[in-house]
Amino acid sequence: MHTSDSVLLPRFVLSRAASAGLDPTRLARAAGIPGWLLADGDARVSSDYFPRLWELFEHELDDPEATLRATGSYRLGEFGLIDYLISTADTVGAGLAVLGPFVGSISTNFRLEPGEQTETESTFDVYTVNMDGRGRDLSVQMALTSLVSRMRQMTGQPMDPVRVELRERAPRRLDAFTEQFGTARLDFGATLDRITFRNADFERTQITADPLLAAVLRRHAATMPPPPPRATEWPDRVAAALAEALDGTDPLLDQVARRLYTSPRTLQRRLAESGTTWRLEVERARKRHLEEFRSAGTHPPAHDAL
């Protein structure tokens, strides 16, 4: 699936590169970004550039904490429309609600979706469409750091998440993570990138609230093309994972969940939201698998029931 970013994202990296003493023109050239593209303030660019720039930024500085520290200097307004849509809302929770429908104004390569909830906490799951490797890790670092920084600036208060879960491997040092996320518990090697907040924080009033401007901005944002849906729906993703798993032994729920970078509980919930169940999808996959063997005139291996 083709995804795109606002040119503001690569510009953000390049501005931090200049502040760090690097040559932003050389960095842009190394990432394959045409110079004329950066001159257009309204341009949309390929999502390939953003993670590549962070990789180059980290490599040039030879500092695995460079992205976190660079993003720590983020200032409200640098990401254009999405910043103003969020900041003009009355409360932190109302601002977060803007991210779902309007995040495409800054990038169609990211999703921030509600995850597990309790009476006191809410978790948001971070999805990326066209990213992998170290570039993905760094881009997620930047996304979560700017999210927390934006909340602090909009409320004028210290707001630490409860927990930050990251798919990347644990770093040697946690100094930069602690600087950006404060007292949050940090978990690495997770199945999914997630951030958890206290529900009480969503009720905090934003000092940047502006109801009249918010109404104008939302009418404008509503005229923009919506971001494309994720590559496939959950039942399709599960079907693809099961097709691979059935080539070996019987698939287990936790094994398929790991393939899809989520938890078994979340996977079951996503399937329920799509009107199906894990058991039903396994049975469908087995039938398809059996039909393939019959079409080929061979016999499938025997599998025990799950």
C-alpha cells in the first residue's frame, strides 16, 4: 500500500540535523529526497523518507539516543494542521480523539488506535504500515515522544504516561527514555508498540483550547481526503498468518498473535469486532488448506484439534 507524509515530517528531522551540526542538504540527498520537494510547504512525500532520515541522523551522530533527544525539542505547531486540531480542543481526551480521523493530514503511515482499557487506565496501540527495521523503531520513538510533549505543552503541566511498550530491543542506556517519558514504566521487546495513560489525565483542560478556531479547523480538515484503510482487515490478516502456520504444525493463538505483532487478547477482540472468532477462523483455514491438498491430489498431514 502506498503511504505518504506531509513534507513537515522530513523537514522536522532535517531541522534537528542542522541543530546537531550536520549538513541537512547532504542528509536529504543521502535519503534520496529531491531538493525542490522540500521547498514546497504543502507537498506530500513518500513515507520512505522519514524513517530513512532518522536512520541517517542516528548513524551520523553515532548516538542511539539522538532521536529521543532531538524530538524532545519539539514545539507545538511544527506538524501543522494536526497540531492545531489537537491543541484547540477543550480537553486532553478531546484532543486525542482528533488523531483517529485526522492523523492522515500528517501521515498515512501511522495509526494510533484505542487498545485495552481499565477503570483507571487506557492504552493506545501504535501501528505503522510501511516501515521496518531501525527506521521504524526510531519513527515510533519520535511519534510517542512528540505525543507526550504535545500533551505537556497543551496543559502546561507535567504529564507522564503510565507505561510505554516498544517492540525494539532494550537499549544499553535508558537515560533519554527516562528524560522523555518521566516516571513511565518502560517495556522493550513487546509484541506491539503501545502507550498507556491515566484516564484522569484525559479530563485535564488544555490551556490552548479555542472552540471557535477548533470548529473552523475541523470543517477544513473534513474536506481533506481520508487516510486509506490499513492494508487488510483483521480476518484477512489472520487468514494469511494461519495459511503460513498450517504449513507446519497446528497454529496456536499466541503464535499467530506474535506473527501479527499483537497480543492474543487483542487479536480475539479485533476478530470479535469483525464479527468472527479465533475458532471460526482456524476452521476456515483448515478447510481451505484441505481443499488445496485435494486439488493437488495429495493428502494433508494429520493435525490434532486445538
